[in-house]
Amino acid sequence: MDDATPYEAQRTVQRYLSQETRHNILQVILGHPAHLVSATEFDYYIPKSRSTISEQLEDLANHEILMQYHHEPNAEVRDIPTDFWGLTEFGVSLLVEYNYLRGLPIMRAAHDATHKTETVQRHEDASRPSLPASVGEALKYDKPSQSDHTADPSDLSELREQTFYADAAPADPSVLNEGAEGDRTLDELFE
């Protein structure tokens, strides 16, 4: 790529990273709480054959974007992985340059909301080696706190008064019963 123009280099890298299986591998790593993923976890999250996933992991490793991290203490424990795939320093710098890390919070939220089998959860909970400090630091992000999602009731009341949208929740839920028999609650409408 040394002889390529910057535009050609960018296009080549974007095409390489956007290949479906490689892209999915990177998304799984970014969404994983430890950013180190076992083969079983990849197999669960990516709808491709294990051989296809392995082939692309090796390809990413050959390009020094990923590497396999080994955790010897797990070798003595049954049904726990010892090898995990994660980003290298070069891999992180490449993802930073091409803005892949901006999706980190979204990938993490998707990962957290995904149902996991007992085996996958056991793999996720397994101890892992540490990532190089620069890699771990680059993959940190500020999680929103629970209080960020909790609205103050007085703010909601004020917002309702200022809202003219048809889909705004009514301040007085009794209006939901107008023209209907019985006394329906808001919860009953969505059962």
C-alpha cells in the first residue's frame, strides 16, 4: 500500500474492513465487555460456519489487526476457553483512523441486550488475559449512568404542557377512556 494514493489506500482498507464476516468479527470484539472473544462466542454471534470465522480471524491476524491471546490459568478448568481474540495496537489505531470506535457504545448495548446461552455466558464470564494498556485504554468509553435515563417528574409535566405532538402521553390518563365503556388504564391499552 506504500505506493497507493491516500484515496486508494482508504478505499482498500474500507473494503477490507467491511467484508461481512470480518466486519461482524470486529463488531463482536467491540461489543464484548472484555474485548477478548472466544471461538465459541464468535460462533454464537456470527451466522457463519466456524471454518469461515476461523479463516477470517487468521486473515485479520495476518494483517496484524487481531491477535490470539492465551490465558494459561484456564487450561486446568473444564469447559472454559484458554484462547481469545482481540485487537492489536495497530488494529486499534486502524479502527480509530477509520472511525470504527465511535460505535463502541452501541455495540456494547447490543451485546448486553442479546440473549446468551449458558455456554456463551460461561465463556463470557471466564477469566481472560489483560489487553495491552494502549489497547484497553482506547476501548474504554463512559457508560451512561442510570440517572441519565431517569427523568424528573416535574420536567415531564413541563414538557407535556409545551408539547403539541399527537403522540405525546396525556397528562390526564382518564382521557383514554373517553367514548369507551369501562375504566381502562394506560397499561391495559398495551397488553
